[in-house]
Amino acid sequence: ATRPHAECLVPERREELTTEGGLDVAGQHNVLKPFVAKLGDAGIRVSLFIAADPRQIEMAAKLQAPVIEIHTGAWCDAVVDGHAAKAEAEWQRIAAGARLAKQAGLEVHAGHGLDYATAETIAALPEISELNIGYFMIGEALFVGLGETVRQMRAAMDRGRKTPESAA
């Protein structure tokens, strides 16, 4: 009787405290296809949480999932750890994946490990229409309150939207 507006399919292993990677849409397309179809038939917008990998993006489009969420965890970890070369490589992969997904007709979201700085950077990608940042925001809210956290995150995202992608 109650149906969500949207559903994001996310891989999880029992040992994980949080998701550590994206769905293997290319390798599991036969398993995922009936779930994507059933949710879509019920009027639920389906999102697939995947790596910014061309194979995964192309298969998500073939499965007719209208939305993907690009896993940003490896990029965020590299940024936080100060691994500039790895961060740059991951960033280029995310940017290219977002462009490919948009060209394939997919709505593009991104999330995992984002904080104020990385949210500001990724908001500069015009293909990204939604960021998922709940974990960071709730943790930050413990120190400064939820209202202030939301205001600061919104300001970071607004600054990012004003920045050309090439400067990101």
C-alpha cells in the first residue's frame, strides 16, 4: 500500500559497516533485470549505485534504470589521505563516467564519503543532479547542529555550482 518515490539498489556484504563499492551491474545484469523492471512497473524510480566504469554505466542504461549514483568513496578517501595522484585519477574517472551516463540518458547522482570540500568540488560537474551526503552531515551535526550543517553544505554545493568543471 505504501510505495517509495525512489529506490537505490546498493550492494552490501554482512561484514560491511558501510557500502564499500558499487553494484556489479555488468556481471549481475540477469539478476538485477527483474528487480529493476518490477520496481519501474510499480512506478518507483530506480537508481543503481555503481562505480564510474563505462561497462557498468552502459549496462545500467540497458537495464533501463533511469538513475545511477556514482560511488565516490575511493576519490574521497584519496583526497582525505593526501594521495594527490590517486585522487586525480579517481576524479577523472568520475567526471568521465558522469558525462557518459548523461549522454546515455541517465540521471546522475553521486555519493559516499563526501564532505564539505569534496561536495563543493563534485557539485561543479554539471551532469550531477543529486549528492548523497547523509553520513557526513549527521556526524557533523553532532558538533554544530543539523541546521548549521545543512547551511554549510548548501553553501559548499552552491560554490561548486559556480565553479567551472575545469577548475575542479
